[in-house]
Amino acid sequence: MSMPTRVVWDEVFTRYDFGPDHPMSPVRLDLTARLCRELGLFDHDDVELVSPPVATDDELAWIHDRRYIEAVRAAGEDPARADQAFGIGTEDDPAFVGMHEASARIAGGTLAVARDVWEGRALHGVNFCGGMHHAMPDRAAGFCIYNDAAVAIHWLLEHGAQRVAYVDIDVHHGDGVERCFWDDPRVMTLSVHETGRVLFPGTGFPRDLGGPSADGTAINVALPPGTGDAAWLRAVNATVNPLVGAFAPDVLVTQQGCDSHYQDPLAHLAISVDAQRQAFEGLHRLAHEVSGGRWIALGGGGYEVVDVVPRAWTHLTAIATHHPIRLDAAVPQAWRDHVQARHGRPGPESMSDGVAEGGIVWWRGWESGYDPEDPVDRAVMATREAAFPLHGLDVWFD
């Protein structure tokens, strides 16, 4: 058997639940796991499910202030005690019973697969329950309590990784991970997102390049609202591939928030599941090209919880397990029957949005030329001009 892929899943992850009216419904996790199971992804001999422990306070404290950890624990014991000074008990991050354990288990999952990948027990690790990229060292933010990606990256650095690249293609800027490693030259954080001029968290601009000891290791591509498939893929490929290649990380950690989708209610990009799948394939190839295949793939945002999130993250899991699902594959009827019974609608019939031609979403490579009249090209060029020279790359041709 080839080296396995380890996938984090246990129904206990649905306890990360801000309430019935909150956009981040745990239904999205349940439906993703059900779709993976119905498509047979969990049945392969080279796929191992991981039910991880709750991360310890000491592990969380690698990134988070202990006073904040205690505040989360207190709010989870009695939501009425939530202290909004720590970002808990707000509209974005309401307190709920068991908040600490549910949040720390997500961090424990990403930490577990990072250990497996680094220590050679798995080639890839997937935690679609993770990707809580807005959590700050001292406060909750943007539906995120503990920053699982940052905890795992810290562990990797402490156990021999010389360089770690973190790539975030969520529609929102990956501000929490960037903050944690802002002045650490061993970590490149690269976020491709809708511009902070119109979208939370209002950060992540091309000239935000890292601290004085790490200039050029924070990379931000701020895209205009309405960016569609071809332009988005062009932007990702014109920045992520050359920069990560030049950085030459020992491990690639990626966050695949799928709230860039055109049906997502909280943002304004216009990306299809087809293009998201193609981006996931590209990140998988990149891991094999630059980091010996060592890849930790996380979930993140995504608030169209029936039609989008399950398909996107099932594609992600399938790619990471080396059992990709064709775009023209049918969504299993048993899954659609469950969705109909639970949500009163049948869910999508296909694993595709019908955008790809012959399984491919076509886009123009950067070598085709820069169009200064195109707002996406201008956004890409702003990042290339700011960051490429710091990595010895040619702004126009690399």
C-alpha cells in the first residue's frame, strides 16, 4: 500500500455550533463527511480516518494567550459569562456550551495530521473541519476561536521544519495566521482573497509584506468583487506557484475556504465548484513539486452549506487521497434523499456546476501578457511588484 492520507473526521466535530441562525452551521461538516462516505472515499485502504483528541492548553498556548484560553473555557461552561473583550459572546462568535472542547478538538485534528505528515506516517493530511484562520492570539474573530493552522505550523517549526508555506484561498483574508507569523522568516503566508476594501476583515493588501525580520514572507492578493473563474485561477497561478516555488518550503499547509463561490451569501466573488476543484488540484501538484508531497489541507469558510461546501470539500478530500472524483460524476441519490429529508430540498445532482469544458476551466497564463485595463490583472500586478523582487523573481515573466 502507498503511504496513506489521513483525514480528520468524527461526528463530535458538529459540536462546534454557534446556534441555528449562525452562518457557520455544523451541517456543512456532516454533509461533507456523508458525501465522502457515499462516494466511497473513506473505504479505500490508503485512507485512514483520524478522531483526534482535544488539543491541550499547553499546545494552544504556543499561539494563544492563556488568559484568552481560560476565557474561552469559562464561556463554554456558562455562556452568560462570555467576555466580549476576548471577542467571545459577540454576534460573530457567540458563546456556546462546550466551546473550548469543540474548538480545541479542531486544533487537535490539524495538529494530529501535521505530526503524521512530518513524521512520515502519512503523505497528506486533511482536516476540512479546520482552517480557523481569523482567530488571533488574544481573541476570537470571524467565527474562529482557536487558530488550528497556526498551532500546527508552530509544531512543525519546533520539530525540524526550516520553512513552511501557508496558502489561503478563502474569500476572506487569512489575517490570523499572517499575524501569528508576521515577523517569522521561516513562514510564508500567502492569501488570495476579496479585497478588504469591501469585505471582512478589512486587511490583506499587496504592500503588507511582513515584519522587519521577515520582509516578503507575508503575501496578499486582494481581488475585486465579481472576480470569476478564469480570472481567479489566473491570479492564483500567477502568484502562488512562483512565490511558493521560490520559498521552497519543507511543508505546504493550505486553507481551502469555499466561500469564494458565486452562491455564497457572505461575499462577492463568482467562483464555481469546478474552478475550486481545479485550484485544489493545483495546490496538490504544488505540494509534490516543492515539499516532497508533504501537504496539510484544511477547510475554512463556506456558508452555502448544502449546494456548495459538501461538494467542494469532498473534491478536496478526493484529490488529497489520490482518488479524485470526476466533475461529471453524479451526486449519490442516498445523499440527496438525506438532504431532502433534512432540509426540504434535494441538493445538487452533479459534482460540477457545469462550467468546465472537458473537465477543465480554461484560463490565461500570465505569460499571455498583462492587461492594465483589467482590474484583476491590476490586483495581481500590485502583488507581483511588491513581493516578487524580494524573492528574486521577475515581475513580468516568472
